[in-house]
Amino acid sequence: MSRLSEKLGKDPLLEEERQAKALGVYPYFRAISSDQDAEVLIDNKKVLMFGSNSYLGLTNHPKVKQAGIEAIKKYGTGCAGSPFLNGYMDIHVELEEKLAKFVGKESAIVYSTGFQSNLGALSCVLGRKDYIICDERDHASIVDGRRLSFANIQKFKHNDMASLEEVLMKLPEDAIKLIVVDGVFSMEGDIANLPEIVRLSEKYNANIYVDEAHSLGVLGKEGRGVCNHFGLTDKVDIIVGTFSKSLATIGGFVAADSKTMDFLRHHSRPYIFSASISPAATASVIAALDIIHDEPERLSHLWEITNYSLSAFRSYGFEIGPTETPIIPLYIRDMQKTFAITRELLDNGIFVSPVIPPACPPEETLIRFALMATHSKEQIDRAIEVLVKVFRKYGIIK
């Protein structure tokens, strides 16, 4: 064994992994052998899927799949280069224009992943005399993006506007300041207080950057996101999103005014030095955006079952925090119980995602119950019945 391998093998997280595997409750890398829908196959067993980010249930929509197939026939399977050089196709131009219009900005550029979108934008838009001000629960891609930036980093307490103002009032008045938040927080399911963030940004001469990863397809008119939901798109400088949730495939984008986009096209290293998103993925997003417009009943049903589920969980005494969205955290606050409950739920036909550090503080471990527009109320009732039984068994609810 090499010294490096020996060092890495002593990682505390890997020790917890080994213990969980020894107990038969390790909850990650569960291989699925079917499409990503309300019901999936694991070990040839049907399981209700409540751990997916496919909020509109479009990953297996016939029109999305057909669009991907047709794009492969026309363009092949890859672009063989970055958009900066040889990998920029007319289908990418079409998608960028469609995305800019969808989120209400002048221009957009497409990245290979949602993670790279935050990495690519935050790492280069600010300089050494500038400030990035982040919510402490911002996504890992925002954390890594700000780490690569030369800007000064400030953090405020999660969705706490008094904490944000306390940070802003200490910064130089004439400095460039960028407030960076998730539109919907991926683990807690709560919505950024954008109206108050806008008020504070105007008071302290700051700019705003919103990651719409978990709000596109969920909030706003036709699922245009949290900025649209609050009617504040014009007050937000940079909007970021991903295709791996409601838009049914993989990739991401950044949208803003044309000057900002031109800057990113020529300075964003993850954009310049990564191969372009595949033709199949590009066409799939275009199809998904069309379906969102043509099938508004998907979004309506998603909110119907979201409100139904939130009410049910509260009535049974689950601790779900301030969530208002299809992301429903079921707090357990004990890592070993979180693993054990996740395993027992899967054994009973319910797939959920456990959330432990570093995705949350140690005292806030939870199970993430996520809804899709393809879920029925009957499936939700079946899941909640099992959840109540298991949570009572472990003493989480009465």
C-alpha cells in the first residue's frame, strides 16, 4: 500500500462507511436498473422513488427521449471540443437563446454540468478588491466556485436577513459586492428571501446572483424560477441553472446581460477548457422546455401533491422545518438512525436520500423526501404509511 493510499484510507468518513457496510445499512450507490420515474427497479424489485430531483418527471418523456435520439442521428454522440473552439453547434445557439428568454435575461451560455456553471461564473467574475457574500447553506458548487475566486469571501446565517445586513454594512460602500444564494435550498427545501435580499442589495449597493437549480420547473410562471416567482428577475444580475433536475438531462447554464456573458465566454475556464454539452443532452433540454410550456398540468399537479404531502407530514408530527416546496426534509438528527431508517425504508419499497455531513451539520441529519409530477396521491399515501411506521419504530415521532 502506498503512503498516499494509506493516508486516504484513514479518512474518518471512510471509517463510517466501513461501519455502515458492516451493519448492512450503507445507503449510497444503490444501482437502479430502470428509468428515473415515480417507480424504479433495484435488484429486480419495484421501489417507489422519492429521492429524485426530476421534479417534473421528464427524464423518460417520449418527446425528450426522441429529441435526444434525433440529435445523435444528426450530430453524433459528442462535440469533440469546447464551445470556444470547435464544439459550438447551431443547436447550442438555439438552446442558449431559449434559456435566456425562459429566465428573462439578455443572454445565456451553456456549461457541461450545473456544477461547472457555478464554478465557471464565480471563479472569474470578481477580483481581489471585490466581495462574495454567501448563504452558509449554499450548494457545494457555489462553495467551490468562491474558493477559486480571488474575491474576499463573507458568509451570513442561512436565510437570515439580519445576518446578511450585518455583513453588508461592514463592507466598503464603493466595493463590488455579490450576494450569492440558492433559489431553493436543496436539502432544506426552503425558498430564498429574495424580496428582502433585493431591498438590502439596493440599500448597500450590491449585486445579486441566484442559483435556480431546484427552483426551475418548480416556482414561477411556467416554472421559470424563484426570480420570476417574486417578480424580481430584473433586480437579479446573474441567474444560474442546471439541466439535471426539472430539465431531464445533464448540463447547466449562466444567464445575465450580454456584457457579462461575453466576459464569461472569454474568461471562464470551465467553459473554455471543457468539451461542449452533448447534442443529445442539448436537444433534450430544448424538448423539456417545450413540454413545460405545452403541459402546464405537470406543474399544477406537482404543487397539488406537494401541499398534500406537507399537510400529511405535519399532521403525523414529522419535523420538516420551513420547507414550502417539493423538497421535504424529514429530520432525524442522528446519523446511525438516518442510515438504518434509509435501509429499512428501501427494504419496504421506499427509496429516499439520507443527508449527513458535509451536506448538513451533524445535529441536522435527515431524510430528503422529494416529489415528482408523476407521483400519484396513492403512491404518496403508501410511502407515508411506511414512513410513519418506521419513524415510530425508531422513536423519531410518537
